Amino acid sequence: MDARGECVVPAFIDCHFNSPLDELDGDRMRKVSDALYAMRMNGILTLISKDPSMRRKELFQEVLTSRHNPRMPVIQGIPDEKIRIPFLLSCGMNSLPHKMYSMQPLAFVLYVYRGVGASDLLRAMTCNPAWEFGLRDLGVIEKGRQGDLLVLGAPTIEEYFSQVGKQGIHRMIKSGIQFYPEILRC
């Protein structure tokens, strides 16, 4: 894979995914499906939920169930106080009055306006949630691991976090299979 001028990172993990409970089952299923699709298109290929009915495994995205309360703080909006590192980043789906299907806008604000380092942000979206929830094969790029990767259209992770409003993900790979922009078959 030629990634010259691009940056390869582990796929993002959202550790706080919940579905709307006040909806009828059909509406809820449709909204959850739409949300998962939007999150997948923003590089979130693994999600963690406390709701066992949310558990699903699709070829290019999976939702895992865990009752574990993380020891690291979960940031899902712009915090009022100083950020304690290490932390976990979540797009805050259904926990905020507005719907957010990407962690990148929040990461942008934390990086540009709050001075959080790019490597701390990347860890909060990848290896920290993998470690916290016991996902041994995810969150890192290492031989023998699962192979959930994102190819970002920026030469460095700092540049990726310093821009907002443009599609920064050029390729997505889940379990070693590139599925975005299209499935590659060898």
C-alpha cells in the first residue's frame, strides 16, 4: 500500500455508544443503523456499548457490549476543566443535545484551542479504549494484530487534527480488508 503524503493510524474506537431508548423499535433500529453508518464513514470501526441489544458484528464495523466503567475519563464534549491524561474520546452519540458522528471535530477543538497533544488525542481514540476494554488486537499497528487501519489524507497526525470540515479519511481497512473507498480484491 502506497501511503506517501498520507498518515496510517489504527481505526478509531468509540467507547460510549448508546441508542435512543425513547423511540419505537423500528425507528430506533433505523436511527441506530444510520448512526453506525455515519460513524463508520468517519473512521469509527469499533464501538462499545453498555446495552446488550446493541451488540452486532458486521464485516466492516462491530459494536461490542461491556458493563466495564472505564478508569480513564471519557471526554464527549468540550470539558470545563483541565484535561487529565490519559483519557478516552467519544463522539458523544446520544449524550449531547446534538448528534455527532465523528470524533474529529472534538479532537480539532481540543488540539487547536485547548493545547492537547496530537499523540494524546490519537491514543484517546485508539489504544486507550482498546486497553481499557481489553481489546487486545485493536488500537495499535503491529504485526500479528487485527489490521483495522485508517489512511488519513494528511502527512502527519498533527495536520489531520488541525483541520476540520473536509473528509480526511482516504482509505479504511477492517480485519485486513480495504472496504473504503471500495473493496480491493486480490
